[in-house]
Amino acid sequence: MTAVTPSGGLAPDRYPQRDFFLCDIFDAIPKDDLATMEHPVFSLSTRPDRRILSYEHNGTRIEVTPSVKGLATIHDKDILIFCISQLMAGLNAGREVSRTLTLKAHDLLLATNRETSGDAYRRLREAFERLAGTRITTNLETGGHEVTTGFGLIESWEIVRKSKGGRMVSVAVTISEWLYRAVLSKSVLTLSRDYFRLRKPLERRIYEIARKHCGRQDNWRVSVDLLLKKSGSASPRRVFRAMLREMIKSDHLPDYRMEEVPGDRVQFTSRHAVVETSDAPSLTPDTLDQARGLMPGADVYALQAEWAGYWVASGRPRLRNAQAAFLGFVKKKASDEAGQAGNRV
């Protein structure tokens, strides 16, 4: 129903948007929202989890209620990460965005390092059902708003187009207004692409926590008790500690090394700088169009991110002409790749 003001006029649209946003940006950089990186919202269980989860820390309160299908899992979150990544790439490209996204199921599966078998499509449908059915009640702030509210992780979803065999081809997803605010305010962080290669739910959750709290620091220390609380793990403390030690031994967490330190704590140390490039010079749409001409078929947003990372690693030098500097970077990259291709012939 359309909102009407007492005077009879329409209430202002808080989030003006198009009817839908088309997810067509190939190889968009993975992004995750800050709120669910810091606080436990997703189940780490690999079996249907029908518990009501309650969490409170430093004034933040979260209650997560499952549907009959169970709580949304950390692997189900891949869908939200894909949506956030597409929306952020669209915003950075100057495109209009919307809470409703139209995406190809095959693209989502590939982007999140999943199989594209018939069983994978079935599991994807189950993930949509859990995301839509899981309800969150929280006072957690997103986009500068702190309001105690209840919502689903996604508001709705529908299969727009099926294959002849009944497999989903195109899907429309409407994300929650709460998550959409986080995207519009750019309350997100870049994830390693290797995040999607992590198979164990706890590994994914620990990586998220480390990524959120390390930031630009070389290292970050946290007590085992607080890490257990933030992870949302249902395991007893002794089992949780054993799983942490196994992670330390295997040492394949993206971006960070883990180690036990005195005081019953765990230290995360950056393997290499996790570069934040939010202060990098902005590029015009015309510049991006020229880059497409220089490297046909390449993802200009990935090129932009790579160039921004190079700029940060170089000490953030003052640029007289950022547009020309970026195009020079693309020309050199295109030349280097052409030379490598020639050497292989």
C-alpha cells in the first residue's frame, strides 16, 4: 500500500530506486557488510538448526528466529555477499541500484565457487528459503540508523525463469531494507576470493571476524571466550579451542595467520596488507569506457580495484591526472598480457 501523508500527499521515498538492479557485472569484487561480519547472525551447523539464537555485546542485541526450514547458514550467506558485491560494483560505476536484484543462478554459483550440478541448484533454492524464513530482531545500526526492528535476511525471492527441466535460470531477490542501508552507506569490506574456498563453517566465520577487526592493523588479539561468543558457535569451549588449534595447524585462512598467545588469547597477523582503497582517486564513466576499449572483455571494476591497490601500496602519491594515470596502468597491463600471449605461441 502506498504511504499517504495526513495532508493527502505522498510520503517521501526514503530510498528512491529503480524497479530492479540487473546483476551483470562479471567478476565483481566480493564484499560483505560490517554488521554481520562482527556479530553472529548465521548458523554454523551443517544440519537443520531450529534454535532461537540470542546474542548481546556492548549494547548490541540480536535475536535470530528460524523458520521450519531452519536458520540461514554461513554458506547461505554467499547469496547476500554476491548481491552486496554486485550492488557495490554498480554504485562504484555510477549506476542506479535497487533493493530488488535480478540475477542468473549460474553466475551466482560460479562467483561463489560452487558446482553447477542439478543438486547445486536444489541446494541454492533451499538457501533462498532459509534466508527468507529466518527472522532477525536487533537494535544493530546500519547506515547511521539504530532502530530496534525485525526483518528477514531477504524480503522475498522468486524464480523468474526456469529451464525446460525445471531448473532455476533467473531469480529475483529483494534484500532487506536494513541490508540495503548498509550498501548505500558503503558499510562493507572487501573479502578475499579464497573465502569461498573455505569449506568449514567455523573457518568462514573466524575469517570474517578477523577481517572486520584487523582492518589496517598488522595484528589483532582476542580472548578465546570473546571469539567463541562472536563466532556464534554452539560448541563447548574445549571443543571450540580444539577447532581453533586445528585451524592454526592447517594455516590456510586467507589473509591472516593465527597463533595462540599467552593469556588464553588468539592473535591474527596479516599475511600481507589487506588494502583499503576507499580514499583512492575516483574515475569518471568516460575513463572506464576508454579502459574497456583498451582491454576488451576485461572487468574494468577489477582493473580499477587493482590500480587503486597499486596506488595505495605506492604510498598514495599525489596524482596530477588520475584519469590519465589509470589509463596508463591499463595500457601497460594490456601490453604485458599481449607479450605473454605472444611468448606462449
